[in-house]
Amino acid sequence: MRTPEELKKLDTKGLQTELSEARQELTVKRFDVKNNQAKDAHLIKKSKKYIAQILTALNNEA
């Protein structure tokens, strides 16, 4: 995960790539928690927050 300052430095293509990777990670984390393979359910909240930060950076560029 990158900091919000690092996200601001990325171009639109980089942000979109980061967004798709973050969404894939969120899907995997949800699946793992659902199947009791991961005990860190709080990571889902962190992932969602990170996705929101990426979307905010994308909207500020436009």
C-alpha cells in the first residue's frame, strides 16, 4: 500500500493499475476471511479505505 502522498504523484494509468490490484487483493481477503483461512478481518476495512484513497486521487486529477 502506498501513502496518499505517493498516490498523488502517480499518473492516471498508474492509479488505475493500483486500483485494480487493490480490488483484487480485497476480493482475496474477503474470500480468505469467509473460509476461515485468515483471521485478520480488520484488513478488509484497511483495503476499502485504501481503495477510497485511490479513487479520491483519481477524482482530484480529473
